[in-house]
Amino acid sequence: MSLIINGNSIGTDKEGFLTDLDDWSEQVAIMLAQQENIQLTELHWEIINLLRRFYQNYQLSPAMRPLVKFIAQELAPEKARSIYLLKLFPGSPAKLASKIAGLPRPDNCL
């Protein structure tokens, strides 16, 4: 599978995660989000950028609990709630946000 952006083919796996993390860009994120019927806002970008920072620090994509804990530390406690994240990234927030952020699929995510 792949995405086509400006004539370039960006490889994805069967779930839509990037096969090469270096292919990620904001434009790629926008396209991945559109495929999930999500219009990215500043609130989305805040979580996406935080996820990318988490990955740079720990070389893994966080599952829900570590994500919530990291958000509480880095942003604000009111944003570190499952309900808040579900509104931004419906279904499985850690998995969906990681996909849009160009990161690998988190372990233990449905």
C-alpha cells in the first residue's frame, strides 16, 4: 500500500502505518488524517507533536496509559483524559494518533 503526495509514493503497511518513518511530513499527516475522516486542528497537532517527541526520547510509540501520563506531564491534566483523546482520535487514540504522527503501531493497542 502507499500514499501518493506530490507525485511521490509513500509506503504504508496494511493498516496504513508508514513503512519508513523518515517519509513523515505534515503533509503526510494531513493525508493520513483525511483517510480517517479527521480534520487536523491545533489540538490534534499538539498531541501529534508530543507523540513524536515521546518517540524521539524512548524509541517507541506509547500505548494509552503511558501516553496519558506523558500528556499530563508535558501539557495539562485536563488533556490527559481518555475522553479528551477519544474526541480527537476516535476509536483507539494511541494507535490512531501514532499512525498520523508517522510512528510505528503501539504495542498492546487494539
